[in-house]
Amino acid sequence: MPVERPRDLGHDPKQFVIGQSQGMAARSQLADQAILAKLFFRLIFLPIWLPFKIWGMIKRKRQINAFVLARAENVVVVTDEVVREITLKWVEDHPSDYPLGDYDPKVMKLQCSFKKILDRQS
């Protein structure tokens, strides 16, 4: 592996440092402009993508409700074991959403939502 040579500071080391500072300032200004452009386009396209996002959330919630109610039809008493079993079945059916399986951090939140759904139905 070749040994890295020291940078050539040119004739005036002060000018080299000033050039570095100007480059960092220009990069910072460009980053600020990019953030403003991104915000501007998000605000413009908000009325377009927001309904699609909300519709996807509603559709997923309906799927979860139907799944939980179908699995818990014959359940008399809602216990943590029943909720855990239904949750694990959901995680097995949707591996792309839960890449770590039953060890995924999102599983506990999902289990709480399943418990709420079952409590509402009983």
C-alpha cells in the first residue's frame, strides 16, 4: 500500500487554510439550500401523497382487525398467551415487516394493539 504524501500547502499556508474554510462554508450553504428545496417540494406535494399514505394506514389497520378477530373467534378468555400466539402468527405471515422475527422490537407494540382489539371485542 503506498504511503500517503503530505498535502502541498502551496506558497502560502494561510491561503490554503482560508481556501479550506471557504470550501466548508460553500458546502454548508449548499446543504442549507438542499434542505430548503426538499421542504418546499414536500409542502407542494403534500396534498398528493398524504391521502395515499393515510389510505395505506387504514387498509393495514383493517387487515390487522380482521386477522385478530378471525384467529380469536373461539377464544373465551383473552389471556397473554392467546395474544402472544396471534402476534407470532402475524409475524410469521409478514416476514418483510418484521425481519428479526419474534425478536423484532415492533412485536411488543403489535402485541399491545392486538390485546386492545381483543379487549374491545369481548
